[in-house]
Amino acid sequence: MGKSARTMLEALLAGETDPGKLADLARGRLKAKRDQLEEALVGAVKAHHRFMLREQLILIDTLDEAIERVSQEISQRLDPPPDPARRQEEPQARAEQETEISEAEASSEPGVPEEPLSWKEAVVLLDSIPGINKRAAEGILAEIGIEMSRFPTAGHLASWAGMCPGSHESAGKRLSGKTRKGSPWLRKLLVEAAHAAAQSKNTSLSALYHRIKARGGGKPAMIAVGHAILGAIYHMLNRKLSDQESGGNYFDEHDRQAVEKRLVRRLEKLGYQVSLEPAAQVA
């Protein structure tokens, strides 16, 4: 349903059957595959084909319009209008309230927000995480809410969501690490976000994915990235702070000595004698 495909389908509905002319409608990177497109567009399109194709496109357009209406409704509910009673407060009462808030902020611990987080602000915070867009943020918040006090720790939230590995032991042997069902809608959103984060460049989430994939495979790596995203969401909503990206070399910098020892051992096994010197000294 990209722009090129939609243009070609509409041309077919208009009666165009020449594969060359249809392939010429390709845009962007699809132009490089013109020969393959022309070969794929060879065929017989009859009246009943056009009828079914038109019905399918109408259905897709109808669903797209419904999704847009729902998205607009969600946006309006995330940003409710101000309370009329609050707007009619007397100036003196508002001044007293501002004074009380200033005193409370002065006496409170640094970094602990006093004002409650709004839904709109929460969406903006989650949108700062690699792999999460506005729609995913809205879906995640619809499942977990914005009040994190109901979960004692980020681990409790991850366990409730079903994003933690299971713990099944018998006679001292670990038998299974299968995750529990948890919230299927939240789990789906987090896994989709993990897929997008794994494809991002120079991010700690992408580094985490490739680090775990090398040891345990792609699926456990996706769950681990989803777990990390959910943990970040928990702390961001609690602290009212946006995501602070650590970069793709976060894990190497976090345990630099272990990385150096591991790489030196691998080179020594290949028959090399290795000595490490900082790049500044070598220069």
C-alpha cells in the first residue's frame, strides 16, 4: 500500500494494462527494480478482477478513515480542556495557591516532581525512546497508565506485563525460562517497539539486542529489549524525565576491562602476542 503500488493499482482500475507504462509509475528506490516490476505486472486483468480490486481499496480507505477518527479522539482525550471552575478562581486565591506550591517545591527533594504528569506529557516522554512512536506510546500508556506507584519496582511492572523470563527449577536444575502470558496487548506493543529499536543505529537498545542475540537467539533478545524499554518507561514516568540515550558502545564502556580481557584472550588463542596501549600514547 505504498505510493507506487497504490498508483499502479489505480491505473489498473482505469484500464491500463501495459506492463511498461505501469512500471514507469514506480517512485523512489522502486525505480531500480523496474525490470522485475514489469515482469510482475504481466497478466490478464478482467472486469471481475477490477471489481474485486476496487472493493478492497474502498475497504482499506474506510479503515484508514476510521483509524484517523480514532486517533483524533485519542489526541483530544489526552489533552482535555481546562476545568471551567478553575478558570473562575479569584486572583487572590490563585496567588495563595502559587505561593503554597513554591514553598512545597523549595522544601521537596531535588528531582522529585510535585505536579502530576499529564497524559500528553507522558506520550512525549515515551516518544523519546528509540523504537516507540506516538501511536505505540498511546497504546502502552492505555495498558499501564501514568501512575507508577501501584508497582513497587520496575521488576514488578515487567512481571505483570509478562516480559520477564520464567523461573522453573526442579532438583536444582533450571528447566524452563518461558515467560508468562501477562498482558497480550502490552506485550505485542513492546515487542514491536523492540523490533524497531533493534534496527536503530548507535543506541544502547540496539547494542543490547545484538549482544543477547549472539548468545541466545533473536526471540529472547526481543523480549530482553522489550523488558529494557518497559523498565525505562517506569523510571521516566516516575521521574518525569525523557530518555537519556547511552549510545551504542554503552556495554563496552560499562565493563571496559572485561571486554579488553576477552578480546585479548581470543587473539592469544589465534597465536598472537598482544600488548595494549592507549591511542594517545601511541600517537
